[in-house]
Amino acid sequence: MVMAKSKVKIQKSKIKKGDKVKIMLGKDRGKEGTVEYVLAKKNKLFVGGVNLYKRHVRKLKDIEGGIINIPKPMNVSNVALICPTCQKSTRIGLKVMGDAKVRMCKKCGKEIDKGKA
């Protein structure tokens, strides 16, 4: 019996690598950091220095044992982008400029990645 694959549409994330974000939910609520990388298919991202968990590692040949910090991914909905111009946590809107879409801040109305593209 062949199971039909469900067609789940992957929503393109408005938060990209290198963006400064503020954590809105979870154990690190209120902290700020930059996005290290994004897992688009899982709708998750890694923020530097945030959402760290302890892992107990046994000593092997080359690896020294002990307790290490491991970063875990967090959901995109748990973070808010910090606008580079107004320095406030904000939602992101899209504005069509010619042929390209440009991200814009919902609070101040300025373009976010004007100089990047």
C-alpha cells in the first residue's frame, strides 16, 4: 500500500542569517542575539549564545570528557526582529521595489535590507 505524501507548503521565513533578534518566549525571554543559521524546512533558527543546553560527554580517544553547552534550535515564531534604524523589536512587512521585494519595519516604515541587496 502506497501512502500519499502530504503537500506541506514551506513558508519562506522573513528572518535571515545575520539579523539581530529578541527572544519573546522561552527560558531566554528578553535576551538579544544574532541569527547564526536558519532551518527553513523545519521553521527553526539558531541564535548565538541563546537556548543552550548542557550535555554530559564521556571521555573518548581524542575528546575530553565533561559537561559542554550545546545550542538547540528555536521556532521562528518565538523571536522578533530588531529594526536596525529604530532599535525596537518589530514585525516585518514586504514592500515591492521594482522587481525585488524588500523587508520593511512595521513600526518606523524604513527598509531593513536596503544596503544588503
